[in-house]
Amino acid sequence: MESKTLLRNMSRALIVTVTAIAVLVSVQSVASAQEKVSIAGLTWPGYGFWFIAQEKGLAPDLDISYQAIEDPFQSFGMASSGELDIVSSTIEFAPIAAAEGMPIVLVAYGNISYGTDKIIVAKGIKEAKDLKGKKVAILEGGLAQLYMAIWLEQGGLKYDDVEYVNLIMDDAVAAMAGGDVAAAEFWDPFGKQALAAIEGSTIAAHSRQPFWLKNALIADAVFMNTDFISKRRDVAVKAMRALYDAIDWWRKNPTEGNKIIAKGMKMSVADVELVIGKDGTGKDGGLYPYSLMESARFCGVAEGAPPFGQSNGQIVEHFRLTNDWWIKFGQMTKTADPADGIDCSLVADLL
């Protein structure tokens, strides 16, 4: 009797062991079958949808990895060498990449700034003309510089009637508080911090104003390595689908989605909500994420108008606008062909 019991127990143990091994092998096979997709970008809520794609398994056959790299030029350098497949970044780099012949193209318009970007002026500054001959803080080579320059010209100054001081956000807050600069461009949460820290400071312009929404200047975008597109196109399309599926999922589940983004970006939920909002509309925060169709219309690969009074295919106009400004600022010396820097065919494929 005891020998029969022992045999039964041994049989059960063997079955459990074999089953466990089979499950392990199956899991390892799935993992090894997943296509690796390497992505980088800033620590920024607008890029956090990649974490939702990961967390919710929206691309089960992709192994998506996102690394935070605070220097976008480093990210683009790594993408050029093939170390990265995708870069989530602000949009203004497209003409620079095209002019330099870098193997990087802009593949989609991502998020538009919907109030998160602000030009804040010190006490006593009433209008742009009051800044003539004064110092203003911006991040050189980025949208902040273009935003400030266009705003100054709107206000009756020439873009070079001020002295530009290249400062990161924390240092810009300190510089304004100390009186070293008279104005600065901020994005949240730094704009909110600056207004609280600098007595008498006011918002002179913000990106929710109709002019800035219509010209679509201040935005994030998705860039890809051209070899990634040509050699692994099916994977590139799946990655784009995962991104837009993540945005759609977030719209329906903003509370949980913001927690996922906060965890992935190592930010507070409050800061995530400040930037992308709480209700999933994209209009109760400071950043509006484009849906697939909205991005397709901005790219000109789907009929209809994009939001905010923008025009179909405006991505080309945006490219030329930033190109012209980079030439003014000496960041570029020639005009690039938009066809060399933009590839909306992946968005078209998704439709």
C-alpha cells in the first residue's frame, strides 16, 4: 500500500515538473520571438504612452524598451548609429537631420503643446517691446528659442533685439528670480514653479492661444532610423500601432494610464496630470496627444482637416518654418527638402 502511494506521489510530482518545464519553455519561446524595439526620449509625460503599450501588452509580439535620455542630440546620435530605432522628441530637429543627411526621418506628429509652454516675464515687463536690449532665457537649438523669437516679432521687435541666454529650466527660474534675465520660456511644471517663485511675474504668451495652436509649432514628434523602416518595416508599423493604441487606451482609462506613465517616467502623478490632464480629453492639461487620424491629416495622408484650424498636410509647412528659423539663428546654412526629412508612409499604412 505504501509503495503504491509513493508511486502515485512520484507520478504527480513528475507531471507537475514536466508541466512547469513546458510552461517555462513556452514563455521563453514567446520572449525570444518578440521583436526588440529600442526607444528613447526625455523624461516627459507626453512620451509616456510607450509605457502604457508595455504595461498593457498592446504589442504582444514586440519587446519595447524606453530609456530616458535628457539630451536629445545624444538620442539622435544613437539613432543615427542604429543603437536606437525610435526617438520621441520635439519636432524641430527634422530639417537639421535632413540637411545633415542623417539616417533619421520624422514619421508622425505626436503631441501639440496645449498651454504647457509659456513665456513668462518679470515684474514691470508689459509687452514684448519692453524687452529690447534685455536678456531672455531659452534653450538654444530647441523650440523654446523659436517660440520666443516669433513672439518677439509679433510684438514689434526683431528676433535679435534681445540677448539670448542658454539655460535649462531650473537655472532659468533662478536667473529670473535673481534679476539676471527679464523673460524666459518654460514648460510645466517649471512654468508653474517660476510663477510661484518670482514675485510679480506674469504670463505674456502661452501655447493654448489660437495662433500657436494653428501654426502647430510647439509639438512633439516621432522619429525613426531609416534602416529600421526599410529592413524591419512590419515591426516599425507595429510599433506605431502600439503607440496609437496606447493613446486610445489612455483616453478611456486616464487615471490608471497616468499612474503607469508616472511610474515609468519616475515622476509624480500630479506632474503627469498637470501636463496631459486627468480626464483623457487632452484638453484639461497642457498637452494634447494626436490620434492616428489627426496625425494622418496633419501628415496629409488622410482627407480632412487636423484640429485647431490647421491645414491638411501642414507638416511640410511646419518643416519649412523651422528650417527658415534655424537658418536665421545660424543652426543651419541651407534649405532642406521636406521629402528628405519626412516619411508619413507608416501612418498611411496604419489607416
